[in-house]
Amino acid sequence: MDHGGRATSVSPAATRADISAIAYGFMASKALFAALEIGVFTALADGPLAPVDLADRTGLAARRLRTLLHALAGLGLLVRDGDTFGNAPAADRYLVRGRAEDFGDYFRLQVGRQIYPAMLNLDAGIAGTRSGSDTMSALLSAPDDARTFTTAQHVGSLAAARVLADRVVPDRLPAGSPGAIRLLDVGGGSGAFSIALCRRFPTLRATILDFPAVVEVARAYRDEAAMQDRIDLVGGDAVGTPWPSGQHVVLMSYLLSALGDEEPGSEVEAVLAKAHDCLEPGGLLVVHDFMLDDAGPGPVAAALWFLQYLAYQPDATSFSAAELSGRLCRAGFDPQPATALIPGVTTVILARKQVDR
């Protein structure tokens, strides 16, 4: 992602086949989700198998399984050799349960079970006729749904959290008070970012603010990381719950994109004001989120993630790094140039609270 004013290269659709590839994309998604639910990639971790042998491991009929395997091979997720099917390199690296870089549960649980069905509401969201009963807030307030979403997001956030802690933030942290830098992780989810930052900076103490059902999931990850004495948990709503004052750092990861932005009463404006109020003078605001290119189309992944929020609420917003930087300035911050965190997907903006405001 390039935030120097140049657009990400996007080739305009030129043929009917280009349109068909988009229209049929949902079939590919469901093939991946089905394979993850069945455990196909994990069953093939030790090497290629024929459908009849894979059927013995999965308990499914070989004939139906063979149809799925051919689809997965056509998508490049499996490699066919005669009558056997094996994992493609990326599938073997990222989709086998227990692998060091296993990403499967993020796709299986959050994307496959929750976001994919929610997209059936997209038309109503765009039309502004969404009922509002299945909002993101409602999803994260229900214990079972919150656990599924947050467990999957933890898997999806681990690598990004390490990059943020190791490459983006280190030389930008304020000195803080002797012996402690206070960080407020708003909408902190599983705590993946707080845990990574606390591991990287021994004097950091974090507070995670998120829905009570989410905080209970975060508690398990925090305790597993032996961070009970360094990470506090606060159950609440980022918009309505008071934020603790005297913070040196406020982190918002995937928060602004999930909020409503209609005036009056914009949730985005409300949380930016809260961040300004709770930070010490010169404190650091870290915004990690989807962001559009400043000029031209894309990146497509960020644009589509913004779009899916309309399935949950009709007042969801989208923004480029330049647009967000302007809002941060108006909210009393001095934003620094944007930096890609997950290339083509997410971006980080670091912004200091203006001392003289």
C-alpha cells in the first residue's frame, strides 16, 4: 500500500470472465471453509492421499469428498497427482492445525461462520433498511458469538501484533512516569496486541477495554501469557464507557472501521475525543485499521473490509490515511506519515496529542 498519493495498481475488468471470477468468488470461499471444517488440510499434513483413504480419516463419503478435492485443486489449495491429492505449499504452511503459522481458525470461525453469513444483509445495509438486530455490538455482547469471533481474531492478530511491537512503535513510545508506561487498548479483543507490546517493553502496563463477553476471552489469553500483573481488563463499550485517564499511549486496532459515523453523534468523533481527553500531553495515539489509498482505487482488501461493516450497520464509514490524518488533526493530534502494517490490507498512523491544545 502506497500512501504517497499514488494509487495501488488495479486492472479494470476487461472481459466477461473477469466479472465471472468476481461473481463466483463466493463458491471458492465456501470450498475453503468446508475444507477447514472437515479438516482436509490437517488430514493431508503427512502426505497426499486418495479420496477413499481421506474418506476413512474424515468419515465422509469418498464420492462427495472427491468433488470437494477437485474444487480445492482447481483453486490451487491442493495439488493433484494421479488419483491422490496433497496440500499446496501455502495450505501446508497456514491451514494445517498446529503448525507454527496456522491461520485456519481465523478463516473457519470468524470469516466462515460469522462474517460470511452476515454479508447476506449487505443489500439492506447499503439501502439503510437494516433492522439493527445483528449489529457488531450485539455479536460481541453474546458470550458464544464473542468467544468464536475473539478466538478467531486472536489467530488473525498475532503476526500483526508482533510487527507493531517490533517495527512500528519502539522508538515512538513516550518515556512515561518512572517505571511505567500506561497503555489503553480500546476494543482490544483477545489482547494479542497488548500481550505483544508488554513482551516487547518491560515497563509497559496495559488496560484492555472491550465488551464484557470479549474481556472474558481475553482473560484466558492474558493468564496464559502470565501477564496478570501487567494487563488489566475493563468490560464496557468504547463509546459509552468512561476511559481511564492519565494514559501515555492509546491503541485503537480495527476500532474506527467498526464504528458509526453519522452526524450528529458520530461514534468515530466520540472515541477520538475520548482518546484526546485520556492521554497525557504529548501522549501517543496508535491507530491500526483498514485504510484506502489516498488516490485511486484500492487496496481491494481494505475496501472490501470496509464494505462488510455495512452488513452490520448502515452508518459504517470508510476512510483513507489522508482523510483520517485530517480528522486526527482536527481532534487535537499531530499525525505522522502512515505506515503499512499488513501490506495491502491495514495501515498504522501514529499521532501525538498536541501539547498546546
